Amino acid sequence: MHETRAEHVLPLPASLLDVAELLAAARAKLHDAGRHLSEATVHQDEAELVISYPVDPELAQVVNQR
């Protein structure tokens, strides 16, 4: 079974406030879906901070915070 993940992407460098807002947005989306922030992964992809988490396939999207 293939897992579909939503991503929130923040270009780097970024302020701590921007990172906090990115985490809050991901947390809110997960909460709305009845999930926990612990299901999210955070990684750096070149000059971007990426938070991704599992979603229903029809809800997947990429959200740019800048």
C-alpha cells in the first residue's frame, strides 16, 4: 500500500518564528484529521525545511509558507 503525504515547505534561511508557524500549521492539519504531530517528519532538503505527514490521498498538497 502506498502512503500519501502532505508537505509544508519553508525556504531557508528562515526565522524561528517562521519555523514555529510552519510547525503550528502542520499540527493544526494533523489535529483536524484526528492525528498527532508525532506522525510528522521534519527534514532539510537543500535550502528548504520540509514537514510531511500521512493524509488521505484526496487531501494531499504542498504548502509553501513564504
